[in-house]
Amino acid sequence: MPLSSEMLTEARMGRLFRAVLKAGDKPLEIFDRIASEVDFSQGRPDFIGVTGAKRRARTLPGIFGGTLIPVSHIARVLTVLERDQTISLADLAQAVAVTLPRTRRIVLTLERIGAVCADAEGILRVVDLDCIERPNLWAFELKLNDWKRCLFQTLVCRSYASRVTAVFPATKAKHIQQVAPSFAQHGIGVMLFDAETRKIKPVVATIAQKPMSAYNAWMSCFEIADA
């Protein structure tokens, strides 16, 4: 029996769409992991597809595991270092509002992996933050009708995910094609999902982009690891 728009609920749409995510059929990709409703510092997307960062020892949870340092402090330090490639330890501690001893502990850990280096005067220089393996996150928000609510939620996802997609039922194609430019102008992809055939039709291509918030992006490295 065909799935009419009246019969299709968000819960059912989610179950069917998750199966498509797991299959990794185009225009999607094959994900290493799929997580549902992860509680990020900013928002709770319906689904997150995760790729990359396979060597746990090089991820933030692997590097700082067991240190008992609040992850928010680590993320704040990394956010400032990403912006200020050279900075004194004292200025860094002040900028992140973290005590000097704790900031020093974070920096020493980053020194050990070759991400930063420090001279005798306590001046830090960023060497290679990319030596920290970060997962690539693709966030999906599913909605039956409320495209404005979906736009708000996907904008939140843009703060930490490199790809963000709004997903609507294929039965809403005409209306969604009309509002799709509102998503496109914010770098958010749009897909139509046919719950009966399990097929996906892109309306706006989902392009990988730098997350809008460096802090939220660093925090997401810890948050997705716990999901």
C-alpha cells in the first residue's frame, strides 16, 4: 500500500531513512558510523553520518582521555590556537578564561603530539593542528512540513558539521523546490526522500564546508565520540 503523506510520520520516515543511510547509496556516502539524535552543545540533529578519524589515539578523546580536564577548556584552547598561531602561555590562559596551570597541562599534551611548540619564554607556536584526527560530520534534519523550523535546526548544525542536509518527503517536491533557495544561501543541502521507493533526490547539493564555529567544531569531536 503506498505511503501517502497523511500516513507518513516523522518517526517512520526516520526509520526508513536510516536504512538508506546505512546502505550508503548515492548521493550519500558510505559512513563509518551513523548516530541518532546526538546531544551536541548546539542542537540535536536527527542523524549524523561519521567518516574519518579512525585512529582513536590521534583523536581528541584519545589524546586527552584520562586527563580529567573539562572538554570545554580543551576546545577553548584549541579555538584560540586555531585563530592565534603565535601566543604566550599567559595570554592564552587569559583568552580562554582557564587557570594558567590547567592551560599549561593542555598545551603540554598538545606539545607531545607535535601540534604546538613553546620556546623558553613561554611563547607558543602552532605547528600542526591537523595532526589531531577530527571526524567528518554530515548532519541530517528530517521534516514532513515545517521547512522554517528545519531551516533553523540545520543552521544550528552548520556551527559544527561540515555537511548539513534538510530532508523532506518526495510528496512535498513542488513546495520544497520553491523554498530550497533559502537553504542554499546558507550552505545547506536539500533532499527529497521517497518513503515508498526508498530513493533520494537531491534538490540542493550538499557541499562540504568549514563549520561556522571553531569552538563547536572542536567540541563535536568529543560529543560524537560519546554518542
